[in-house]
Amino acid sequence: MEFILKERIEEVRRENERRTWELWLHKVWGQSYKEFCDEAVEHAENQVRAMQMDKTDIRHAADTALNTLTLLRRGGEPC
């Protein structure tokens, strides 16, 4: 089973690489393939960081809202 999974992962990797190459070949001018790939990786990493920041911001907002509700229940008096 592990062998089949590794083969499938490799197949998907090759297909992604082929699609990336074709995209660069037909749609990108003025940039080497390596530059294009490096930029794509950087863009993907930035998206992941942005999503993580959004989750952190949501947690912070939720904590702030809960703390505000707690204060309001106590009549506005801090702990």
C-alpha cells in the first residue's frame, strides 16, 4: 500500500511540474523558468502565512469579545 501511495504522489508531482512548465512556456515572457517557479513558491508561502495570520486575528478578536462580555456581565468592573 505504501508503494502505491508513493507512486501516486510522484505521479501528481510530475503532472504539477508539467503543468507549471506549460504555463510558463505559453503564458510567461521576460522571466526564466527558475524565476517563475521561485516566484510561485514565494506566492504560495505568502498565502499560507496570510491564512495563519487570519486565524490568529480571529482568535484574538474572539478572545477580546469574550473578555468584553465578561466585563459587561460584571457591570463593567475589571477582574
